[in-house]
Amino acid sequence: MACFIVVPQLPAAAMALYPFILIKKKEYRHDPVLVNHEKIHHKQQLELLIVVFYLFYVANYVFNLIKYGAHQKAYLHIAFEKEAYRNERHLKYIDNRKPFAWLKLL
């Protein structure tokens, strides 16, 4: 079960900071797609021992920003985000997810 923290100033609808899911609005706790997206990030964070996840996330974003020259495109091309967006509607994805599944999306 996820532990939610409501942060109205959050620049996104939600953000995974293991073991928490920060959400902009309380109602977002009941959005299964949004919650699943963030839980996929929790799995990614755990397999990279949390700190390494954040370092790699930022490095992947900066590389993409240089490559694409635009924030949104850089963000959407982060391997972790690709995996989460591609599978967020598959609510059983986490149960069958292979470790380091995001690697094939680099």
C-alpha cells in the first residue's frame, strides 16, 4: 500500500520519492493509472538503491535535454518515464515486471 503525501505546490500531478508518493491533490490517491505509474517508479528506485536512481534519472534528463533541446521531450525520453508511461494502464504490470526493464528503453 502506498503512502501518500499531499503537496499542493507540486509542479506535477504526482512524484515518487520512495517510499512516498507525493500528490498535488488528495483525490489523486484514487487514480489507478497515476498511482500505478508512480509505483513503477518505486520498483525502479528500489532496484537502483534509490540514490543511484536519482543520479541516473537526472543524467538521463540532462543528456536528453542536450539531445532534444526541450524540457518536455527530454522528460518523456527518460528511460524510467518511458517504462512507466508505457505500462501505467497495465495495472498488473508490477506483478510481472522483469528487473531493470527500463534498460531496454535507453
